[in-house]
Amino acid sequence: MEKREELYSGKAKSVYSTDNPDYMIMFFRNDTSAFDGKKVEQLERKGMVNNKFNAFIMSKLEEAGIPTHFEKLISDQECVVKKLDMMPIECVVRNYAAGSICRRLGVEEGLELNPPTFEFFLKNDELGDPMVNEHHIESFGWAEKAHIEKAKELTFKVNAVLKQMFDDAGLLLVDHKLEFGLFKGEVVLGDEFSPDGCRLWDKETREKLDKDRFRQGLGGVVEGYEEVGRRLGINFD
């Protein structure tokens, strides 16, 4: 597959077209950012770790019957993905209270949420990714009702699969964000699943092993990601 021009460059990934219009190459950079790009650093090995982490998770989700855009790894920092018509929405599930929900609602960090909460956010850095609901999404034409409902259904399926998988590895899946798009009319999981877009804590100690290590200046960011991967059986060598 021939890699062609860059289509998009985000905070931590770049996407390139290929000679096949249905597929793209996603490149995981070593860039790490927080607070809407106000804090940015380069972390050695991060791109490779997230690429392989994402490949592992996407493969597990496919095995569980959840359609994803992931196709295959082609290098330490690159993978081939389907080209989706992305919905500009983030689907967020919270199994435990952490981050913005604690600030918004005044709840204690670490509170178990039963049942898990679900929230939509608009992908818009300039507006700070505001929370929205189904009515906003439909009224402004960001996605069709049936596609919204399918994305929500798949989000809870992903949560069930991964919550158990991480629990078996001695970890709590605190929360995570997912993005979806359409591939030939089907709602498909896109973007990535890595410790950049979820919170993962040690089940016993509540040690944070995700991007909060970067946000909160705890250090050992990539080492935390690798520890999670080691527990899952991911080979980063």
C-alpha cells in the first residue's frame, strides 16, 4: 500500500491517504499534549507504544463482534485503517468519577458509578469540546438519529468488553472516550483506544497509569502505559 499526502495532523497522530481510496495510514507521533494543547512534550517511545496498544485493543474488540476501522500494523508507529466519514462527537463512558465530572458535579474522585454514566461531547478545540445531547446532535446535523443510537449502543458494548479485560489484568477502567464514523453506511469505531483517551488505575493501589500522569506532572508517562500493556500481554519490543 502506497503512502501519499498528509490529510490531517492532530495532537498526537497524523493521517495519510493511500493509493486505495477506502484506506488510510495512521501515524502515531511521540507528541503528548494536555489542556487543549497548552502543555505539549515529546515522549520517547510513546508513538510506538500507543500504536501497538491500539492494535491490540482494536483486535480484541473485533473478536467481540464490534466493528472497527483498524486493519493492520505496518510499522512501529503506523497502521492501516479504513477511511471513515467521522461524526464530530465523542462518546464518553464513566465507570468511576474522575476528571471533569468531579469538577462539574462536585463528586469525589474514585466514586464508583453504577450504572456507568454516558455523555456526548462535541469535538471542537476552540469551544473546549462542550458537552452536548442527542437533540443538539440532530438539530445541528452532526449525525443522524439512527447513527447516534448505534454509536451509543457500541460504546456500552466496548465498555463491557474492556472493563472485564482490564479487571482481569488488575486494573480499573475508570472512563474512556470513543469516536465513530461511517464506512459504507455502517457505524464503525474509529480514532484510537490507548491510555491517551482513557483512565486506568491499579485496582489495589489506585495508581494512575494513563495520561493523567502527564496532566498532573506525575512522571513516568510512557512507563505507565507500558505497565498496562505488560499486564495485558502486549509485546512492545
